[in-house]
Amino acid sequence: MIVSGPETHVSEPRSIETGSEQVLGRLEDRVAVLILNRPETRNALTGEMKQGLVATLERLAGDGDVGCVLLTGVGSGFCAGGDTKRMKDDGRPPSAEDRIERLRREHRIPWLLHTMPKPTLVALNGPAAGAGLGIALSADLRIAAESAFVTTSYARLGLSGDYGSSWFTTRLAGPAKARELFYTAERVTAAECERIGLVNRVVPDAELTKAAREWARALAVGPPVALAFMKDNLNRALTHGLRECLDREAERMVEGALTEDYLEAVAAFAEKRAPVFKGR
């Protein structure tokens, strides 16, 4: 479903309620910035953080004032994955079925980042490990600080992986490289991540915030309907054959040509000015 948005303009920043001080949020210039806020643990995930992210991402997916979602972390790490100390202290849930159901609810986080009808961008301010890596890879785009690194980490814990990490790593880096990263749990530098396709851009640490915000703002002022259609097409290409994708592209092209945004883009091109998209 495409949600119409207002005419693009510079707006006053406002806070986004996440339900937790462990996830900060604000909306500025159509960019919803979400910040993981447990720097003392390199933003290791707690139940409270997970619930806050799920609820917030569900709202943002249908918010016409949001043109792009940018996710990053506070301090020296993006996300260290699950908080293993809290897992131990909390004890085990009553049954394996309960644990599976809880994890499936948490998996709404990568699902929403991957499927919401608007661009999602992760800024890796530091290491991303385990579930943190899965979250990072589930976004459409990634920009990393030079000092950042990633690791699957699961082999060190005797676990197999969650948060879509195997699915996203396989599609971004290829089957052979994904197996290497999972079996060895080695650290992969930001430069190597860029080389193998896990991140799109690497910038000096001091430039990450500025570069990420500029990229997010550029995405946020794009044509909302067309961007949603593009994302649907690109996601479909991961799981469907050529014939199905061609048919869907034909439908989306015609639907897009019937929007006000298309007429605005044509007029702006003729008048040699930047288009102003309204999401309809």
C-alpha cells in the first residue's frame, strides 16, 4: 500500500515516540532517524529495544511524512547482537515453542526494514555482530565508518544464525562467501565489506553522520510511489523468475505513469528545475 505524503519541504525536527529510551527517534526533512541507545554494551539488543523497534517501524512504514528511515547507533558500536548477559540472567522461557515464537516476533525488525515501501538506510558507526549484522543487512542500503567491522559471530556461540542473516549474506555476498563468513565467524573490515557487497559506501569515521544524513535526505525527497514500486520490483527479483518480474514491471510502469508525480517530473525536466513530489 502506498501512503500519500505531503509536498516536500524543510520541516522542523520532531521526536518520534519509540516506547523506550533505548531507542531514540526523530523526524527531520522526511528522514526518520532511529538510534540504538545502549552504548555501554555496544547497543546489544534487549527485549525492550526489540519491542520498540518493531512498533516504531510498523508505524513508520505507513507514515506519509516519512520518506526514508535511517538506523544507526550511539557510541562505538552499531549493534553487538543479542545481550548474552541478559539472556543468561533472564533464564530460559518455559519451552522451545515459546522461544521460537518470541524470535519470530523479533524477526519483524528485519522483515519491516526489507519490505516497507520506502528506502531504509543503516549507518554503521561501529561493529555489527550476529543479530546486529542481520538488521544491518536487511536495510536497502548501508554506509559504514572506516573503523567499523562485521561478524556473523554465531559459530563462536554454538548457534546457527537468526534475523535473516543467512538469507541476506547469501544474496549480498554470494553463497561461497556467506558460508565462509558463517563457518569462520571472522571479522570483516569495512573496506572488505564494501569490496564483497555487504556495504555500499565507506567513509572516514568523522564524516559518517554527515554523509549518512545527506544520503538519507536525498532518498527522502525522491518520488514516494516510484520508490515503493522500485523496492517491490527489486525484492521480487530475489525470489521470482524473469517472466514474473517482467509482468510486474509492466504493471508498475503503467501505474507510475498515471501519478501526479510523473507529470511533475516531466514538467520539471522541461523547465530545468528540481521536481517536487507529493506521493500521489
